[in-house]
Amino acid sequence: MNVVEMNRGGPRALLASNYNDGMALYNGLCFEFLNMIAEVSEADIIAPRNIEYPPGAELAATSVSGARRLLGRTRLSRLKTEAVKDNYDLFFYVCMNPNSLAELQSIRGWRERCGKAAVFILETWSSQLERDRAHLKLLDDFDHVFIYNRSSIANVKKFTSAPCSFLAAGADCLSASPYPNPPGRCIDVYSMGRRLDSAHAQLFEMARAGEIFYIYDAGGGLHVYDFAQARFLTLNYIMRSRYFTANSLDAGPKALESVGEQAIATRLFEGAAGGSIILGTPPRAPEFQELFDWPDAVVEIPHEPDDMRAIYRDLEAQPERMNRARFMNATQSLRKHDWIYRWERILNTLGFDTPAGVQARKTALKTIADRAEAEEKV
């Protein structure tokens, strides 16, 4: 939703990401964040597409990349080269993990053409940093590195001279929020991505018995045709769901190898923004209590629930508590977890003032939250 028609202001920014690499579903957050920034800032986006190799050439490129990594060098970029032709005040790159820094090689001239540079990495697990040593060295070209996994920051600092700090994930709350016109919650439970087998099996049986309407992933589904459509679908599912599953096992693909680290699953921000009840285990990450500091932000259920039907019925028997939790999730997200607050933090850290476009979006978010809270008191 574009809330700024004019006078965006602020630094002229070049936004970049590798989110088009394979059109992977998990890169949807990178797409969402950068496109929100572009709505409120004087900004251009560079997101190169994959190289179209002739038959046999892709295997050769993969082999070369493997050999380079064995030699302690970065792998080859998988994306087409794009040159930066204009000058910018700020370069901002967003990616999922250190390995994705290799795609910076496809953006020619970004450092020379941009006054300051920052990067935001969503997944950094200490147990895997040594493997990505060569890619992490690329961080030296940035003025600041923002890391989502706070517990890994001390170890990331061992591989780069750039200053590093924590930055939370977020959501497009203007698109995700059920307010100001809440739709009916026609989906009883929504589960996306990684899940707990025991809870899923029981919810599936409840759905088969006609007790609930349960939406879940039936396959891998990692490729998307269009990021804007994929994000629209996910956010609309959530704002129409009574319950949304998320759990601390989402700490990472190799959680048991991540030396005890745990980050907040990004889906918690999406679930809360949509005003759904989040079912799962509250993360042990210390920042969870700072970011989700209201009752029932996550309604805890066992990792291996014995009776999911009983849990569901017990929660449904507490409508006042559940409605309050949904209300708090949605309104607190509007006040704390829109991507705009992260962008403002990035700008301020790099010495830029808060531009008019950022302030306009913050005002729009506050207006929606204020109205919802006023109507709640009536």
C-alpha cells in the first residue's frame, strides 16, 4: 500500500537483493522489505535474474564454484550482471544467508557509486560461519552489517572488520493487518512451512472428521511464480485464520548444529501482524521478550501434543482471552513490527535523518492502531 504520494525525501538509495535467485519462496521477505522501502524512499531496486546457461554449462559453473570454495574463495554468482549507472547516497543489500553474498559480484560498481553501504542478513548460524569465511570477508566493504540472529553476532565479528548489530525482522503491516476492516476468520488453523509431525497429524484428522478447516502445505512448494502474489496469498490466509502454527524448531535448518543458538522464526512477525493466535513454543532467544512483550503473543503448546483436539477445544472455550490475544498481536505489530521501523533504524544508524516518506507510513500505522484501540473500548 503506497501511503506516500510525494515528498518521500531522505537519502537516494540503491536497494539490492538476490531474491530472484531461483524464485525461492523463502526470499519473499527480502522482496517485501525492499519493495516497501521503495514506496516510501527515493530508491531504485536491483534484483538480477538467474543466468540462462546453455546445456551442460550450468554443471560446469557449479563445479567451478565448488573448486573455488575448496580454495577458500567465493563461489560464482548465479545471477546475470547488472551495472550501477547512477550515483546514490546509500546502498542497501538484503539476503537470507552469508552464502548469498556471492551475488554481490553481479552488481557492478555498487561500492564505487554509493556513498554509504549497509547489508541485512536474515540467517547466520555460528556453526556454519567458518564454511562461509570467504563470503563473510565481503562484508568488509560495508559501513554496517545488520544481523537477525542476535546470538551469532559475536562470532560474525570474527570474520569481518565491519561493525555489526542486531536488527529484528518485520512484516508489511499495512497489508497484513486485519484492521481497519477485519475479515471473517473462516480458516480454523493455518500451518505453513516446517511443522511438528504430531500436531499436524492430529489437526489433519480433525479436518478429515469435518471438525475444523485446516490449511497446510502439501508439498515442498519452494518455487514461486510471482513474489507479490505469493506474499498477498500468505498474508490473506493469516488474517483469515483463527490459529497459526509456529514453533521454536524454526531456529534453523540445522538447529542441532547451531551451538545452542535460537532466533525468532520470522513467521511470528507475520502471524502476529495478521492478528492470528500463534500456537507453538515461545523462542528461548532473549530478544523474544523484548519484541513480543504482551500476554499470549505465542500460546504455548507441547512439541509433541498428546491431544490436539483437547487443546483446540480448551482455547475455543476461552473466547475473551483469544479475542484479546488476536487484538494485541495485530495492534502491537502495527506499532512495533512494520518493516518501516527497521528501515528507520538502518537510516539512523548510518547517520541519515528520518525522511518524510518514512514518517508518513508510521503515521498511517499509528492511525490504524489508534482507531482499532478506540473501537475496542466502545
